[in-house]
Amino acid sequence: MGNNIKNSYAGIYVFEGIDNVGKTTIIQALQEKICKEIGYDCTTIAFPGNEARTLGALVYDVHHHENKYFDFPINNASLQLLHVAAHIDLIQRKLIEEYSSSKIILMDRFWWSTYAYGLAGRLERDVVHAILAPELVYWEKININKIFLLERKDRKIDYETNKDILIRKNYSDLAKRESKCQIINNDGRLEETTNRVLINILGV
Ligand SMILES: Nc1ncnc2c1ncn2[C@@H]1O[C@H](COP(=O)(O)OP(=O)(O)O)[C@@H](O)[C@H]1O
Ligand SMILES: Cc1cn([C@H]2C[C@H](O)[C@@H](COP(=O)(O)OP(=O)(O)O)O2)c(=O)[nH]c1=O
């Protein structure tokens, strides 16, 4: 089928969920299947970003290695504002171009992460809304095909129990309000989850 993608499959498919539920692994397996086995154009865009010398890579490093940059802990509002800045950079620099070229775009995280982690980091709801406002202006003009919210019981837990529970609750609240969202249980084999998502994307 080469690059001759059926228009109905092209577009943005978001993968969300708390750390270590399998987003990156499933996206990699999925992209390989879509490109090699099915022959459709498929690309991945990850928030906050993983390309060297980009704002996203810097924000990722700040998030994980704060001490390298600052003598004082960065407050959560400022950290989430940095994430939003990195998202806008990726949307403008990459997503809009890929979006207009009829590809399947797999997104590793979305603005939902800012919401889920921001609120779980004890930011007030109106602060989280204000932080997200500039990014949401960009998303208003972009159609999302589907949002897959991944869940997995047997995962490494990066945050203390209460924060872990809060992050997952915030995701669940977003999912309940979004008809395009499908909850994907990744407790089984990776191959099985990947196939389930693929069937969902292709609608077969
Ligand atoms: N269904 C699965 N079975 C076994 N291991 C899995 C499964 N899904 C994910 N993993 C493993 O869990 C770990 C975290 O996955 P990763 O894709 O990095 O999560 P995320 O991107 O959501 O943070 C990886 O070591 C990955 O191989
Ligand atoms: C996109 C985003 C991520 N995050 C958090 C979630 C993760 O704990 C961290 C890095 O995300 P990610 O790159 O998905 O994690 P990993 O460390 O597994 O490669 O940033 C936010 O707090 N706000 C955001 O807007």
C-alpha cells in the first residue's frame, strides 16, 4: 500500500496514562506494525519531547534532574508551565506539518498529562486551567481521532501512593468526559495489547 494511506485512518492517536503503564513500548510496537506490516505512513510525537537540542529535551531533563539546574526546588506551577512551553514548541514545529501530510500520528502523552500531574501536584484547579490555556488554543484547531488511556497493575511506581492514586483519578475523570477516549487494559501480553489497539485504530 506504500504511502497511499486511506484517509480515514490518518490523524492523531493519543496514548496517555501514568508512568510505566506501557505507552512508549506499545507505541513503538504499533508504529513498527503499521509501517512494516501494513505499509501506512506512521510517526510518533512524544511530550515533553525526546529530540536532542529541543525545548522538550531540556524540559525532560529539568523534570528528571532538577538538581543539575537549580539550587532550590522548582515549584510545580513553573514546572508545568515549562511542559506547556515544550508542548507548544512541538505542536508548532512538528505536529502541524505531520498532521497536514495524512499520516497516522501516535502521540506519547498529551495536555492530559499537565492536567493529571499538575492537579496531583496540589495545584489549584483554576491555576491548572490557566497554565493549560495557551496550549488549548492550539489544540482547538487540531482534531484528535482517539485517546487511549492505558492502565497496568504490574508497573513500577514512581510516586508516593497518594500521588499515584491522584494522578490515576485525574486521568479517569478526563476519560469519563471524553467520548473519544477508550481505556486500554495492558495487564496481559504486550503483543495482545498492541493488537487490540491496532484493531481499534483500523476499525476491523
Ligand atoms: N504488557 C506488558 N508486559 C510486560 N511488560 C510490559 C508490558 N507493557 C509494558 N511493559 C514494560 O513496562 C515498562 C514500562 O513501559 P514504558 O513503555 O516505558 O511505559 P510508559 O511509556 O507508560 O512510561 C517497560 O520495561 C516495558 O517493557
Ligand atoms: C507531558 C507531561 C509530563 N509530565 C511528567 C510525567 C512524567 O513523570 C515525566 C516525564 O514524562 P515521560 O517522558 O513520559 O516519562 P519517562 O520518564 O517515563 O520517560 O513528566 C508532567 O508532569 N507534565 C506534562 O505535561
